[in-house]
Amino acid sequence: MIGDIVGKPGRKIVLDGLAAIRRHHAVDVVIANAENAADGSGLMPNHYQKLIDAGVDCITMGDHVYRRRDIYDTLESSSDIIKPANYPRESPGRGATVITAPNGQPVGVINLQGRVFMKPVDCPFQAVDRELKSMPAGVKVIIVDLHAEATSDMQTMGRYLDGRVSAVLGTHTHVATADEQVFPGGTAFQCDVGMTGPHESILGRRIDRVTETTTTFRPVAFAVASGDVRLHGSLVDINPTDGTATAIERLAVRRAEVDQWLAEDHS
């Protein structure tokens, strides 16, 4: 699971580094949250396609899912991109999907949005129960991306789903948490898998722009930063027979590592 991809720097490190990451870590399936991929807010169809072509198997979204109207048709027509399942049924897109691993294993993916300190949405607990009930019977491996602000929201969902899904992984805060674990029922959990983008920033945005608005109340555009680009996420090992997680590990890849891999590939 790749954490929130922010702007062009975030997209580029995924496009350049994902193939090497898959090789180095023997990754079978890649899920990425891309709700901030278009200049820090939303996702454009060409960005979606490039991420899929680079090896992302499923894209999850969040509160900025509809920031770019151009993505509406893609949300409706493509099965490898999903919106929060607790959004209204009438909103574009689907809240869950089933993708296929290279070995033919079906993998369910569910997207949810939290409620604490977030804009009003329907109950994520009712939504996930509904999506799990609708999941095809043969799907044992199920990953949940909970896009939420509060760690209490994330932990409650993780405990609620323990033993019912393979992993509950948080996105949205852009800050990786150090609480990765496998719950007693076999569900891997982490409050937030972190941000993929410029870390010399404030949550991916230029420090000077955010500081100016915060200290003076003068509105300025929160442009995406460019320094210290990293890819953050989590690696989860899952037993394909029963869908239980056996391990979870934080992943942090710096831009210099990706550049080294690219140089080695071309040498």
C-alpha cells in the first residue's frame, strides 16, 4: 500500500521506482492512494493511466476524489479505481472492487472515509459491512484503505474489522505512524502509511506558502513542494489460503535510492 501520492514529485517517484520496489520486495499487488496526485488535490485521467501503466493494481481515493471533474468518467468506467464506500450511492464511482494477483488470487479492496474532523459522510462501519457482504465468496484477501484524520477513528475501524479483513491501512494525514502490527484475529493494521511526495514541506505543500497564510491570514496558493521526495507505504504479508496477515512492515524509499536503481538498470 502506497500512501497519499502528492503532486508531480509523488507521481514521478512512483513511476520511476515502482518496478524496482516490486522486484526488491517481491510484491504481488500494489494499491496506492492517489487523491492528491493532481497538483496536490484530486486526480486527472492521464495521471491515473500512468500510475496503472507503472504497475499500480488499484487506486484508492479520499475527500478530494471529486476535486477534478475530468476523473468522473474514469471512476464510473474503470474497476481499478475506487471512491470511499460511505459516499452517497449517487456519487460517481464504486466503493469496492476485486482485482487479480499475478497468481490468479482475487484480492478485494475497499475504500472508506473517516468521520472525526472530516466533512460529513455516511457511517463507514455500515458501509464496510455492506461491502463485505457483497464481496464474492471466493475472495479471502481483503484490503481496506481508511482515509481518516483521527487515530481513534482508524483504530476503532481496525479493531472492528479484526479477523474479517486482511489489512486496515490508514491514509490522509500524510504522516507515517509507528504502530504497524498484526491484530489477534489476523488483520494487519497501521494508522497511516504516510505520504509519497516532497517531505521538505508541510504535508507536501511549500513551507513558505503555508506559513504565510497561517501567520498572516493572507490567502496564498498552497503550491506543492519539491524537496526531499520519498515514497512511503506499508508491506503486508498475507496467507492466501485464509486471508490472514502474517507480517506488516513500514516502507520508506528516498529519491536517491530510486535514482540509484535506475542507474543500475541502465548500466
